[in-house]
Amino acid sequence: MTLDFIISTIMKIIDVALVWFFLYYILKNIRNNVKMSLLFKGIIFIVLIKVLSDWLGLVTIGLLLEYVIMWGPLALIIIFQPEIRNVLEQIGKTQLLGRHKVLSVGEREKIVREITLAVEYLKKTRIGALIVIERDVSLRDYIERSKKIYADITSELLISIFFPNNPLHDGGVIIQGDRISCAGAVFPTSVDMKIVKRLGTRHRAALGISEETDCISIIVSEETGRISIATNGELNYNLTLDDFSEILLEELRPKNDVVVEEEVEEAENENEE
């Protein structure tokens, strides 16, 4: 085994690893973007139909799909330019270690407790609120256009921000890690036609930012006092306080922590047996 062979092997391993790393981050960001994930599913569906038509000998549909596959990429780039740009921006904004991942169990529980206390008060008094918690995809662009705070998370501070007649109560609060980074943030509203029409601007903004990033959006309705959480373009509507706390704690928990806890539970069950 020569030195050149060893170097050649190492370079091939690095080459393959970089390709897989690149594909992983593309697929991860597509998954976090609702529109791009639907587009990706559509492409896979067309390819599967093409393979099936070739296998069954369906000449007409096969010929049409060949034209679709030939000119489809150019059409997709033109039609879905905003979504493609958003995915590329998300790749650039993605943090290798989101701030929520470095929090201890006690810190996560404290954050959930303080937010729950604030949400409970806002629910009782029918004060509208929108709280967005950053995860892996950075919300720096929205923070830069809003009022900086950089303060510890407390229920009293959250309540005071959304209190009526406060200049910042109409916008959203962004939380990074265990700190309130800003208030008065403005988010893009969702254009999903399936959203219930009675939902207001806060719910649409919460869904809009959850479609573009992997954040956790918390909404308190000003009209009904109902509590909701939006993640990955999906809305958990009209939650109880217990369900709210449980979902929020679960969403804040890093995925590797979940795997470790499951392994610990399995080991404990095996020891009991």
C-alpha cells in the first residue's frame, strides 16, 4: 500500500462526505420550507409516473413526461424563484448549533415556565401576543428591523411588551436561547388558501414565519384568548395550558436528546425484565 494510494483513498472519502453533507443540508432546509417540500414531492411523483409509464409501455404519457422533465427545471426556476431563493438563504442562515440546543434541561424548563405564566395571563385578560422562538434557522434579518431588547425571559417582561397601548404590542417578540432579543418584529403572512378565514393577522404571521424557518410561533388570540403554536407551517389551535407547556417543551428539546432519552428508557425496561 503506497502513500499515493492512501492519499487517493482519503480524497475520495472526503469527496463523498462533502456530497452527502451538501445533500443533507439541502433536504433539511427543503423539509423546513412547506412550499419547497410540496414542490419536491411533486417532482418525485412525476419521476415515478415516468418510470411506471416506461414499464407499462404507455407511449403518449411517457412522451409528455419527457417534455416535462426536459423543460421542467427551467420552468421551476422561473416559477418558484422566490421559494428557491428562500431555501438558499436558509442554508446560509442555518446555524450548526442553534442556541436552543446548548440550553440545559433546567434552563429549558424555566423558559417554558416563564412563557406559560405570561401566556396564562394574556389568555385570561384577552391580550393578543405573538412570540417566536428561534431554532436552527437564524432570524437575524427580522431582529435587525425591530426594537432590540436583549433581556432575560420573564413573564412580567413578556406581559408588559404586549400590554395594550405599549408601542411594541402589535409586533412579535423573538427569543434566542434564553434571551428576549427584540420586540415589534414584523413577519411575512402565510398565503395558504386552506387557512381558516376567521384566523387573524397574528395567526397568519405565525404560520408565515414557520413556513419559511424552523422556528416555534406562539399565538394568543386577542378576540378569544385561545392559545396556539405553529411549527413547520402547521397550526396547533386552541390548546390548553397543559398541552401548550408539553408541546413547547418537546419542541425546544434537541432531537439528539430525544434519542438519548429513548435509549435510556429502553435500557431501563430491559433491566426491569
